[in-house]
Amino acid sequence: MLQTTPGKRRVSIIDDHPIVRQGISQLIDQEEDLVTCCQAGSAQEALEMMASCDPDVMLIDISLDGISGIELIKLLRQRHIKAPVLIISMHDESLYAERALRSGARGYVMKQEATEKVLTAIRQVLRGEIYLSERMQNKILQRIINGEEGGLSAIDLLSDRELEVFRLIGHGYSTSDIGRELKRSVKTVETHRAHLKDKLGLKNAAELTHFAVQWIEQEKSNQL
């Protein structure tokens, strides 16, 4: 539902966890200069609510059902929805932050960060600036110094869609499950799997699954 409060900047929240949305909304609504104007639990809901919601900034999680947050940003831009986007996610920024920025986001903040950093990120994006942690800023600067491809891993070089497929493989999804989740044909998913094996230097499906599962476990341990 659209809320308007004179003098406050309007924030929309797109996250598939109701408790997370509620927590972020309560955090925002305590501030004198910010107010939650609308919420959505999926990419489709977000696209539909844009017809009646006019946010000043959008908070979008990467992990949404069907269409990822990064794909959602691309769709929003195609529809000429110009409100700046701040990605707020459980996933490690070292892998996703640059992808988010390339898709059109203006910042990336991890949910594990202290609440004041989330509010700082929102206000910085509203000022037209980009928000990244100091660690991520340093990583990007180091790669610029070392050359464009310096420091990139094989995972970094996957396309956004390939990374989505890789993550789902790591979570135990079958090819048909991935197709349903991403709303893609089995043949398309098989093509992505073939590209993954080539790019990651893996010989067969068993090696791909093993590597993907290990990567997911490492990602989970990095969040602890």
C-alpha cells in the first residue's frame, strides 16, 4: 500500500521473507526523514506494485523466487523506473556487489551489518552516491590497479544467469527443478550447465555438482 508522509523520503522493500521486510520497515519508520511506502515479496509483486508506488529508493534482496534481485533491477530499468536501488542481502558482497552495480544498483549492504550502516547506505544512495563497504571499495581499487581481469576467480567470470544456475545446483536442485524455479526450459538449463562445466574446467555433471555444493557450504561459512 502506498503511504505518503510530507518531508520524508519514501522507501520500498522487496524481500521474500515477511519477517525481514517487517524488521527493515520498522527500522526505517523510526527515522525522522524516512518512511516505508510499499513492500513486495517477489519480483512479480514488485513489478505490479510499481504502478501505484512511487518510491525515492528501492531496497531489493538478491534471492527472490523465480527472478533474482539482479534480474529484477534490469527489468525495472527496462520499464524506465528510475528510483535508485540498494541491494540488501545475506550473500557475500565480494561476489555479488559488482554484479549488482553493473545491473544498475547504486549500492550493496549485507543484512548482517549493524542497523546504522543500513540507514547510512539508504541515505548515501538517496544523495546520488554509491554505497559499498570499505573492504569492497578496496577490492575494486586493487583490481583496477592490477588490471581489469586481475584478481577475478572463475566464479566471478560467470554470467548472472549462470551463477543462479550454479547456486541452485549447489542447493541440490535437479535440471527440471532449476527450469521451474527460473521459468526456463530444461534445454536452456542444460545449456547453462554445459557452459558452467567449460568455464569452471570440470569434466562432468558429478564434478559440477560436487564443486557447487562445496561452494555453497563455503558461502554459508563466510556468513557466520
